[in-house]
Amino acid sequence: MYCLWDNEEARKRSEKQVLVSGKILPHGYESNGVINIFGDKVAIVLWKEKHPSGFMIENEEIAHSFKKWFKLLWETVK
């Protein structure tokens, strides 16, 4: 699994899992929101303290678009 983290703490938590690698976004891009892309699904979640909320989109074209945006970010972040 490839991840783009917004801080070092998130990286340390995730890299304990098997087969996880990633990069840290530049300072100023911190967010409580996450986007998970898997197959033809995109899950968008806002992790607020006591009331997380989110939704999932199941659409091949939308998932493909998110994968392309992720690839752009991945190639841009050092």
C-alpha cells in the first residue's frame, strides 16, 4: 500500500504494517480528511474527534481519476 502522510506521527503508525510505504507531504498540507482508493471504490473520510463522517463512491471512472491524481502527487512529493 502506498500512502501520502501529512505528518511524521502518521507515517510511524502506518509503517508498522506490512507492505506499507509512503512519503510525507510538505508542511502546510495537514488535514483530518483521508482518501482511500481501492479497485473501483473511493472512500473519503473526515476524522473529526468524536464524529467521523465519510462516504464511498463505487465508480470505475472516478476511482481511475483519483488514482491519476494520487500518482501526480506521489511523483511531485520528495
